[in-house]
Amino acid sequence: MSENKYKTVISIDCMGGDLGEQEVLKGIIKAYKENNSLFFIIHGAGKKLPQLLFKQKSLLNAYRYVEAGNIVSMNDKPSQALRNARNTTMWNALTSVSNGEAEVAISCGNTGALMAMSMIKLKKINGINRPAIAVLWPSTNIRGFNILLDAGADIKADAQDLCQYALMGVSYAKSGFNIKNPKVGILNIGTEEHKGSSELLKAADIINNLSSILGFKFIGYVEGDDIPSSKIDVIVTDGFTGNIALKTGEGTATLVRTLFKETFNKSLMAKIASLIAFKSLKNLRKRIDPRRVNGGVFLGLNGTIVKSHGGADAIGISAAITLASQLTKNNFQKNLESKVFQINNLKNF
Amino acid sequence: MSENKYKTVISIDCMGGDLGEQEVLKGIIKAYKENNSLFFIIHGAGKKLPQLLFKQKSLLNAYRYVEAGNIVSMNDKPSQALRNARNTTMWNALTSVSNGEAEVAISCGNTGALMAMSMIKLKKINGINRPAIAVLWPSTNIRGFNILLDAGADIKADAQDLCQYALMGVSYAKSGFNIKNPKVGILNIGTEEHKGSSELLKAADIINNLSSILGFKFIGYVEGDDIPSSKIDVIVTDGFTGNIALKTGEGTATLVRTLFKETFNKSLMAKIASLIAFKSLKNLRKRIDPRRVNGGVFLGLNGTIVKSHGGADAIGISAAITLASQLTKNNFQKNLESKVFQINNLKNF
């Protein structure tokens, strides 16, 4: 791939998103306008995308198009998707990573199918027991979000798994978002008696010991209401709890939005007020819309996968591409692998 | 207690709330105004409450005052509170239940201490492995809330515990809120592969079998974003997950409120709008304020304990009293005990 030697190569599955391949293409164009050192391996199926690309002069020499015979649908169960994986755009996007052409792949398709295919195609990093999904969570800090993992790649996690999540979360925070000395905490519940869950206690002990070696600040246990706070950057938890927390947060935000809408439709005065504050309210809506914080990331595989939200628009896609290019530029994957190697050779880990 | 023969007797610990005993008293007066068949065993410490009661003619013959030597502070750790439990208002309020004077006690004091004391003082219902805390969760249904349990009484729950939570949750929904045929679900995560956690699978199977015997509708697994929805009335989960979900929901609601305030302070137009919509916004704030949905309840002990929020105002206290009197009137405790007996004698439970 000599033509891409000086470029940041991104493999992108353009199919399976709610808004269609044309929206993904808009995201690619937007990202390329902001950063012309990007090169895209564009994975598509059908006639529409090649036609759109053909007309799109602004991307000239910035992509290679790879045609697939099939796509994974949003409704496919992971097992079903796996049986028909070959020659889908999703599979091909992962192939670009497994054969070394790209370090990061992006897809806004079916999460379960993407995780299942990624596990098979990329395999776990040597020394990692369980891969994790890291998500960005709206928060009150300047950056606007915190990192939580695992958000549901696996349902269980023992003490060592939680330590590996801490390691992966810290690497991700540093390479992806330039957070120099991330604050890391373990999700737990508050009551004194309960702080004793043996796996969490053990994990806290090891993570505390790792903090000086890996360069982060361990702040101990945090509770659910700390997740969106500025006292923390990386929240570590098992995938069952993380997924429940994520969905509960989304559900609560949706409830508040619903009630908010009801409120502003109830009285004439409120309707007038909402017209006056239209722009401010629109900005607020953007800020708390879970779709705007785009890019759940699969960590712990031989290659990084950015899972963009199924409903992501061009701005969301472009944000996911920017994240992927940042990770590539900072050699995230290689750094992570060498950290895993280093830590696994420590005594008492 | 012949004077209370025709009255609904409520034991109430007036100390330890953030707003002081005077606010609890206001709540008692409000509840009594709405329902003069109530009789209160009022537990206090210090001079203030007796003085206030002395001046309060509206409660004449509607209470008995019990003086304690000490109170449990909000900062006391459960173990610490237990060591000094005797002769506290909290302990005395539980005594009124254990000696049969009242069926339900209310406290807005320290949750951990209250749970620890309740376990010792009231002991578990014969056949119940783990007591649970049931909380009310703001939702989009007409009632305005759903019931979730366990919200953190214990950290673990096996299949049988989850079934007992379902049983207790159903009894509570029926006696406390007149929900005739409650919809019950188990909190789980969505991905196909993960639906297999063996304890959850087993629990789903047994709960499904119980539904016709106990008169409820089992709707299977639900996810975090279903908790505030109208598709469910009772959400069953272990105490670790339940507590994380609860705190995460509260944290998210707080985040949205914070951002909302910021939005309305940012521009002049938005400020004007917030003045115009002042009343509507105030109503909305009330609706999503977790303190307004008052009354976490300890279930599975020989006596029911309503844990009112520490920051509850008179309206909140009055809501907790109304809930307690509703449970007493409907013989909640006796019904629950006989259901536990009935179910435990079933084969395959």
C-alpha cells in the first residue's frame, strides 16, 4: 500500500446504518475536509455508493472502494450474521485491519454481529482474557464526557479482568483524547458492608499498584451518580453492570426529554417560552442526546474497532473517524499490546 | 392498645432527616388532615419535638410520644450505629413494630443503619433468604412510577432470591398501589449471547410458573432503558445491579438538570423564556426530582419499614405515611407472609 505510506488509513463499513450509506459518505467527506492526511478503505455493497463516490471529486485519491456481495442487517442475530459473514461489508472492513492495511475499522452496523465477527476475525490480544466495549458518557467536565468500560462485551469480570479494563481504559484515554493522567475508579455501591465484594476489593488493590507504572490516578470506588461527574475520567465495571448502567442512563435522559416536551406543550406561556429559547434548547438537546457522543470502541482485540451509533448522522460519523485517526496516529494498538505484555510479566498480576 | 383498635397505627422515627423533626411533624399533620383514622407512635429525642407537639392541637388524641435518649446520625456507619442502637429513636420505632403495636415503621434516617437494625430487630420472614429494598422509579405510565427491587439491601441474588423479589414486589404493588395484575420483568442486558446467565434463566422459568398462582403478568427480560417505561410495573434485579441503576438514573437526572440550568442562564433570550415558563418548569423539576418519589421500602422482614428520603420535606413525609397506612390497611405484611409460606411449599421452588 505504498500510496498510503504517509497517510492515516481508516477502514470503514458504510452499510447498515439507519440513515444509509449516503450519510456515512457525508461523514467521510466532512472528516476529510478537516484532515486531508486521511485515506479511506471504503466498504460498500450495491450500486448506490459507487455512483455517489464517482460524482464526489473532493475525495479523489483519498479512498479505495471495496465491493462486497452482502450486508449485515440491523435485525440479524449475531449467530445468524456469523454464518453468513463472508463477503459482507462488515467482514471486509475487519479484513482490512486483520491484514494490516488499517489499524482501526469503523462500522455503524449491528453491535452484536460486529463484536462476534471481530472476535473471530481479529482474536484477542495475547494476555487479554476478555475484550471490552468502552463508551463515552456525557459528563460535567470540560471535555464533555467520561469513559466507561465494559459496556457489555462480556457479562462477567473477575479481578484480573477489571485490572485489564483499567489498563485498556487508561491507554484509550491517553491515545484517544490526550488525557495525560486519567482519574480511574471502580463502579461499586455505597453501603459500608457491601464494599467487600472480594473481586472488587482485589481489583482495587491491583489497580492501585498499577497506577504509578501506567501513569494514572486511582480514585477508588465510585457510585452510579459519579459516572457523569468531573471527579473521574475512566469508570471500570463488568459488562453486565456497565450495560445496565448505560441503558438506564439513556432511559432516564429519554424520560426527562419526554417530560420536558410535554411541559412545553402544556400551556401557551410555556409554548411561547420554548419558541424564544429555541436555539438554546436545541443546543441542550444536542448535548444530552446519546447519539452525539459517538464511538463505542472494542478494546482488547488485535485491532481496534470503533462502533458508531446506528443512527449516527454525518457529524457523528465524522466524530468517529476523527477518533479512529487519533488512535491510529498515536499508535494506540501497538502501545496497548506492549502495555499488556509489560503488565502480564509483572509479579502478582 | 385499645384506644387504637379502629385506627391505622404508624410508628414514626422523627429524627435524622435533613430538614429536622419540625419538617417530619409537618408531614404528620398533613397526612392526618387527609386521613383522620391514623394514629401515630411518634419517636423523638430532645426538647424541641415535645414542645412543638404540645402546641399542636390538631393532632390531639392522634398520637403517643415516645422519648429516646439518643439518635442515629446520618454519618454513622451501620456497624457503629448498631453498637449504640438501644434507646435511639430508630431502634424504638422498630420496637413498636416488633412488639406488634404497629405493622409499619417510617424513618428518614441513615439507610445503612436502618437496614442493619431492622435485620436484627425484626428478623427475616421465615422462608425468605434475603430481604430487599423496593424503590419507586419515575416512569411514563399514568401512576407516574414503577417499582424496582432489590435496590441495594444485598449484593448477590440467586434464582430463588430473584423469585422471592418478584413475589414481594407483586404483593407490594397490589397492597401499596392497588395494581391488580402487575407486569413483572427481570433486568438483563440485550445481546442474544448474554441472555444466558444461568441464574437469570432459572429465575425467569420459575417466575413464569408463579405468575398464574400469584396473579401477575410476566413479561420476561427488560433492559435498563425499560425501567422508566410503561411496559412494566415491577422490575426484579439483584441489589448490586439495582443500586447501580438507581444511582445512575439519579446521576443522569441531575446532569440533565445542571445542563438545563446552564442553558437557561447562558443567553438573555433563554433567561426571558425561563421566566415566562417558570411555573411549567417548576412542575417539571418536581416531577423528575428523585426526592419527590418518596418511600423506599424494606421487604422480607417481620414488619415493613418505609425508608423516607433523608431530604424529604413535609409532602414527601406525608406521601410515605400514606403509603405506610395503605400497606397496613390492606394487611400487606400478613398477606406477604402467607404467600411466602404458600410458595415455599410448592414443588420445584
